[in-house]
Amino acid sequence: MTETLGLDPLLLEILACPCSDHGELDVDGERRLLVCRICGRGFPVRDGIPVMLLDEAVPPGGSGDAAAR
Ligand SMILES: [Zn+2]
């Protein structure tokens, strides 16, 4: 079964990264992020709603837990 983080698969299909390349998004079920295939940013899902804001994005390669380092 494909992890969708509780999101509608149709919604996932139409969502695109807000970066200039508007990359498709992959679901990272472990980190509960939508990850852009092009720029690698991760977008959190809060209460079933994807937060597609560059300001809220986890940087490429980031663990989402940078404070632990
Ligand atoms: Zn992107």
C-alpha cells in the first residue's frame, strides 16, 4: 500500500512544489513529508493539509530534526 499521509491520491497528483521547477512530489512516509523530486525540499503535512510554503520547507538532505545535530 502506498503511503499518502492521509492525503487524497488525486490531490497528490495535482500538487507541485512551489520551487521554480514545480517538481512532482514524492511521499516520505517516515518523515511525513512531501519531497520534491527536483529540488529535494520536504513539505510537512499538518492535520491532513500539505503546507506548500518554501518558508516551511525542510531543506534538501535535511532530516527535519536539525536541532539534534
Ligand atoms: Zn522543488
